[in-house]
Amino acid sequence: MNELTPTTPSPIAATEETLLWFGHDPLWLVILKVVGIFVILVLVVLFTIWLERRVVGRMQQRIGPNRTGPFGLLQSLMDGFKLAFKEEIFPTAADKAVYIIAPILSVVPAYMAWAVIPFGPEVSIFGQATPLQLTDFPVAVLYILAIASIGIYGIVLAGWASGSTYPLLGGLRSSAQMISYEIAMGLSFVAVFLFAGTMSTSSIVNGQVDLWFGLLVLPSFLIYATAMIGETNRAPFDLPEAESELVGGFHTEYSTMKFALFFLAEYINMVTVSAVAVTLFLGGWRAPFPISMWSGANEGWFPMIWFFLKIFIFIFVFIWLRGTLPRFRYDQFMRFGWKVLIPISVLWILIIAIIRGVSDEYGLTATPLAITAGFILTVAVLWILGRNVKRRRVKNLAENTIPEKFKPNSGGFPVPPLPGQEYRPARRTVVADVGAATDAGTTSVSEEVRGG
Amino acid sequence: MLPNPYLPIFALGLLAFLFACVSVTLATLVGPKRYNRAKLDAYECGIDPTPQPIGGGHFTIKYYLTAMLFIVFDIEIVFLYPWAVSFEALGLFAVIEVILFIVTVLCVYAFVWRRGGLEWD
């Protein structure tokens, strides 16, 4: 840095000085990092699937898979092997070329997004100083958004190419859902860039030494946390795979490893959005507060522990939500995205822009004001949403009171009595009940039981 | 040496692509082959599949509308990112301009909302 700055102004701003770490790796190190990321991702996905099945099992008073390997840890690996040895099926109605390309198009971008995720600081690998991150450049977050959007093509093409009704609807729903929540997701990043002054992931982590952006721009973090669940099609926003409506969604017609690739892409995306949340809002690989007092916590290989701990907290929340919440209806889901998340994001950007602009103009620090404003906005929005939910519940209760009198044919079809209603059997039924035939039948059965 | 920081992305992409290609072709090589016409039908819970109209199935216009609204807002985001990144250099003048821009987009948003563009029947 020192040789560059006096004569010519460096092309890299002070906020982006970590970018100087990148672009010096020898080829063998790049290959090592690529293989490392690939292996880590596969292992994390296998572990996440196992964790999900075990945790959801516990939440539903079951045990979950526990036979294959210690604690059932090899279950997802064996499921993968099993899928590899299944019969290849191409549905007659399918567009064969697109049908094969779709899973590839879905899984490759899912991996590629991890090129710019920072795992840790500079370390020494076989004597070569290098950051624990494959690469980084000034538009890294934009790149993550772009490459994640390509994954949507895989899903919508899979739905379209299957030549079947359920996958088509599932693929469309999935893409509509992902683009709807991508707006809220994109808007939530603006406040982070405003304070970080950069889109490079390593520099954003570097900018959170004193204070995590999740605290500084709390509404953005909460909007992102909501949008990322919609973006990954997870419960309670798992409408593209609503089993009761669409069977399996876009991958209904897929079998063998082609199905496994979709499954893999879905879980990698889940880990990716968690990693982005950690990087942008929760200080990335930096140690959380009490541990960060130990000076060695942010050096060497230790940061990977904090990074993956934070990621698995998010993954646990994903699983927890799936075990707890019922699925949204599609109109409710779209209304929430377009009429709640987007206006709040835009409002928050306006507030934070004014705070930042005015405090810069008068030479103040924007931090305390931003934290206060973010906290107030969060509380206000949650209060309004909670009040609306309560009002709707009261209104629904008032509309849906049970009438005193039981009508056996209300609505044109026979219905059972509701709680509190008295059931008076029709005349014909009464005659049948006291008939000699029924009486005789009951007696003979009870006699048989006694005799046996 | 890879002097360009963008090149490692393609190394990762290539590895993922090779893995995906091997996975896709694996079942053809090692899987069993037992022909049955019913297996090749579209899955519709056991009933005969509904014949698809030529050129793919039909779906509601709402999806197109959602896609178009997405583009409007995505362009808004595209304009906000460069401003946010170079905020310090641009100062209060840019803040006022961005507020004007956001308010303009909000007018469009309010119009779409009033006309029922955000309702999903």
C-alpha cells in the first residue's frame, strides 16, 4: 500500500483494502480452495439433512433416522447412493434436453455463489499467505444475487420441461415466489452498503469490527431474515412443494441423481443465504462478543468455527420454523411480500438515508441515531402487524359463531353437528336403530366375544 | 498465478459442472432398466394424465404481472446500490435526489396497489 499511495492515488478505496489480498494465489492453491469449498459444502448439506430429520423428529415426538452409522449420521449419504442406483426414467411428455439441463442449471449456480463467501482471515497454507476465501472483487454481493437468480431458471425449466401439470404449477409458483422476495432481499442490502461503503464481502466483514451491521440496521436484518426463507422455498413459505396441492412441486417427475441434484441445490441455497446473513449482518467470521475479547479468536483457523456456528444457528431456525409453523396460503404469502415487506424496506431506506445524509452534513456520527431509529421502526411495525392479526382473529370469531340449531343439510350436503349443537336423528334412522335386526346383531356379537 | 480475481469463480463452476454431469449420466450407466409404459406417464396421483395443450400448459396471467412488477423494482434496486456504495463521495445532494427517485417509484407502487395489481384473487 505504502509504495502506491504517495504518487498515484490507489484505485482501491480505504474501505476496500482487503481486496488487495486477492488475485495472488498460485494455481495449486486455487484448485485446493475450490476442492475444499466443494467438499465442505457437500458435507454441510449431508449434515444439515440429517440434522433436519433428527430435529423435526424430536419436535414431532419421534426419533428420526438412527440406524445408518453412529446416530444415523450416514443416512443422507446412503440416501444419495440409493438414488444413484435407481432406474433412469424420462417421461414421454418431457422435453428431454431441457429436462436433463434443468438440474445442472440448478446446482452449478448454487455452488458458484460460494466463491465469494469469506470463511476466515489470512492464514498460511504450505507457507503461502492467503485469505480463507476463494476470491473477492468490488461487486461480490451483487454477484451472489446474480448467480442465485440463475438458479431460478433451473427450477422454472424443470417445471416446464416435465410435461406434467403439477411440476408446471410448482415451477411457476416457485419462480414467482423467488422474484417477489428477491426485491425485499435486495432492498435490505442497501442499508448495509450505505454504512459499509463497499459491496466486497471481505471488506464488509472488515467493516464490522466494532459493531455488527445486524444491530446497526436492525430492520434490514429482520427483512432479510424473512425474505431468505421465502427465497429458499422453506416452511412456512414452502408453497412450491405444497404436498397436498402439488405433490412434489417442480421435481415431481424427477428421479435418480437428477432429483438428488435439486435436493442438493435447495440445501446449498439454504446454507448460502445463511452465510450471506452471517457475512452481511452478524460480523462474518469474526468471533461474537465475549469470545472476541481473547485476541487469538480472530486469527488463524479459529474464525471458521465461529462462522459455521453462526450458520448452524440460522439452519436450526430454518428447521425450527418448519417444525412449528403451518404453511401460508398463496395469496397471503404474496400479500405479505408485496404489501408488507417492500413498503417497510423502502420506508427504512428513506429513514436511514436521511439520518446518514444529515449527520454527515453536520459532522455527527450516525450510529446512535440509526440504532434508535431502527429499533423504533421494528417495534412499531411488529406492534401494527400484531394488532392487525388480533383484529382479524376477533373478526373471524365474530363471523364464524356456531348457530344454535343444527341443520343436517346446511350448504347442500350432509354435515355432522358442531360442538354445542344437539343432534336429533331423522325419523328413518330412529326406526332402524330400534329394529329387531340390529338388536339381534349386537347381541350375537357380544355373545361371541364372551364365548371366545 | 491467476492475476484476475474473477477467474477462480470459473474453476469452482467447472468442478460443480463436472459433478453435475457425472450425476446426471450415472443412472443411465448403473441403474436397472425395466420398461413399463405406466412409469413414463406424467404423474397425476394414479389417474390418466390430463393431455397437455400444444406448446405447454396454460397458466394464469398473474405470473406475468408479477414478473413485470419485479423488473420495475429490480431496476430501482440497481440504481440504489451504486448510490449506497459511493454515499460518502456524493453527499447530501445525492440523498435528496435518491429520495425524489424513491418517491417517484412509490407513486407507481401506489397506483399498482390501487388498481389491484398486487391482489392475488
